[in-house]
Amino acid sequence: MSQTKIFKKAGVEEYDLYTLKATVNEIQLRGFEIEIIRGPVESIGYTARVLSRKGKLIGLGQSSCSESSKLEKCIKDAKYLSQLNLQNIQYEFPSAKKDKETKIADSQILKAGEELVQTYADNLLKTLKAKANSKPSVKPTFGKICTYVLETLLENSTGLKKKKIETYFYVELALKVSSGTKLAEFWPRKFSRTIKALEPEIVLPKWLQLAQDTLKAKMPVTQKMTVILNPQMVCDLLVPTIGFHTLGETKFKKQTIFNKEDAVAADWLTIQDDGLHDFGLLSSPFDDEGNPQGITPVIQKGVFKNYLYDQKYALNMEEKPTGNGLKSLDGTIVNLINKNTVSVNGYPTNLSVKPGNLSLENMVSEVKNGILVEQFSWLNPDPMATSFSSEIRNAYMIKNGEYTQVLKGGMVSGKAFDMIKNISGISNQQFIESGATAFSCISPYIRFENVQVVGK
């Protein structure tokens, strides 16, 4: 029975069906050995959304299943939930519109994902073995290498039918460094659309240096100072905060402090939501409702410009959708293969911070008293208040433009929206980043003034 007929059999007239097929190849490392090889492992998931109407009330229900034989029950469950969720809101499923192209798949992963993880693991271990006898020594305790191929089919009752194929590459590595009785650890993890961005010769030198430097780290001194955040930490600072206050939903619910044309940041800061950036982690021709993704100016030289809309809040605020109806992937554990089960909400695609005109070296040279933070243990600011307090895992003290001491321990605390008003520099190179808690952004290094550091 066709999927359309299954919906009609269940008495459903308005619906969408999100089908996700995932192919995963994975290798896990234990020490210098390959411990587990999995793949290719295929899975498929279906998520039905059903719209019910009763007078002026509208209800939207969602249910998921992993077998086509259970789709009929899945649809009935979604219909039942939609009838329990009746609200005085506007909603309709999007009709088909023309999408713009963007690159979201690595041909190498598509052709030979199984071979790629094996070759990558071999090269990674070869490089690590060469460093095992260095002073101080660095050894892996655990590692994970994965390729993902995701095939999505989205269709709805308006006749919309869209397909895409995308890829991800993931590396996680626990590095133990030792010298005599001293021990330290560095645990990086990164997502990329392509394998090239995470080749061992690109990422390992810095990871090894950070691991070795951690052994010499000391606690910072409590004071207010200049703080430079690397792009990954910028991602975790800005996506949950600026991303939240930029949404049409928060405007509708009167939760945002942003108003159009208000000055909200230093004029250094320009941000756009770029859903079409080639190989951006949340780039796509269309969002998870079927609306075309695009590029939306958010902050221009410190001035707030536009909100981001999914289908629901665009309709309820008489605006046009901006392609921001997404199944969010944020969190410390990113489960790509079950993305279909996540509910669609308004969310940024790739928040993209415009580069400045300073090299990182020049940014550091201008600092009289500050730190450069490479990693926090947990940077997860409150979306509404934007406040945070995060332990320093890897950082460097800067005195009169020179790195003087490795730092670990202590905390950086404050409010993201205070910090963006005190930006004093942005580096001239962007990086596509996955944060530790926020999944995607595109950012340079950013330098903030008068930030509270707490230590001894």
C-alpha cells in the first residue's frame, strides 16, 4: 500500500512524512589497538506528523517508527496525539518551492565510507605511536571514528516531495599525557561534513600540543581581564543565546530582548544565519519542514536586523518562513541516525560570524593581561538570561602580547550578552565548527574585554 493510501485509510487529510535512512561505519580504539569495527550498518526511521482541525482549533501530532510495517499504527498514533493537542494557532504544511544548491556530501564518504574509517584509523595510530616516546609522552586511551551517510525523503499532503543525501565525519579521541608521576588528559571531539577537514595531519598537531601543555598548567588568578575564545567555544557561547533570542517563537512568546534596529552588540559583530554555506554542518537545500533554507542577516555591525522563522511562527506572525524549521542536534550526545524522531522547532542553521581584519597573532599581541581559552569542561549558557560559569580545561595566560603560562582549572563566568557588547577584536579567518554542546556555527576567534575569571 502506498504511503498516501495509508494516511487516507487512517482518515488523515493533512500530513507530512519524514523518512531517514542512515548508513554508519564506525571504528573504536582502545590504546593503540583497534578494538571494535562496525559497519556498514543501515537503519531507517519514519516520522509522521498529522494535522487535525476542529473549528478554529488546530492540533499537530507526531509519532515515529523504525519499520514500514508499523507505519499505519504510527500514523494513527500521530492522529490521536494531534486531537489531544488542539490549540488556537495557525498552521499548514508547506507547499513546494524552489531550493538553492549547497554542498552537503563528501564524495569520498559516499563511495568508500568503510575503507575511509579503516585508513583514517591506521594513519591516526601511526602518528600517535610516533609520539608515544616523546617528552612528555602522549598516548590514546580511547577513540572513535565514524562516517555517516544520511538519505532523507520528505513528502507531505500538499504534493511536496524533496530528497537529499548528506555526509558527516566524526572523530573523538582521549589523549593521556604523562611525565614521571604527573598525569593529564585532553579529550577533543569534532564533526565535519568532509574527511579532509579532520585529516590527522591537520588536527593532531594542535591536539597533541594541547595535551602536552596541560601537564604544565596552573590555576588562573581571580580578576577581570581580556578573554579570547576559539571558534568552538564561540559556537557554544553564541548559538544557545543569540540563536534563542533571534527566533520568531521567542518574539511571539515575548521572551526575546531583541528588537529590530536595536544596538545589541559592539559594532565589530556581524552575524548571519547561513543555511547554504558549503559543507556547513546544518546546511541544506531545505529545512525539516520542506521550506527552502537561505541566508538571513541577524546582526549587522552590532545592530539586530531579523528574526528566524519556522513554518508555524511565520504563519502566526504573518511573516515568511526563513527555512529554520529544524530537528535540533544540540547536546553532548549527537544522535544523527535517530534525527527523524526529534520534533521540528525554530532553530538557527549555521550562525556565521563575519571575520574581522586581525590575524590571531595580532589579536594576542595587543593583549596586556588576558587568556586564550581552547576548551571549557562545559559551556552551556542559559538561553534566556545568557549567564554561564564554566570550568577552564585548556587555556593560555597572555601578558603584554606573549603567552606566559598554561592554565587549567578556575572558571570564566558572565553573561553572553554583556560580552558581545565588549568585543575588541575578531580574527580574519572563519572555521566551520561543532561545539561541545551547540552543533553548528561558522566563526573566527573573538576577543572580549572585562570578563570575570575566577581562580586562586
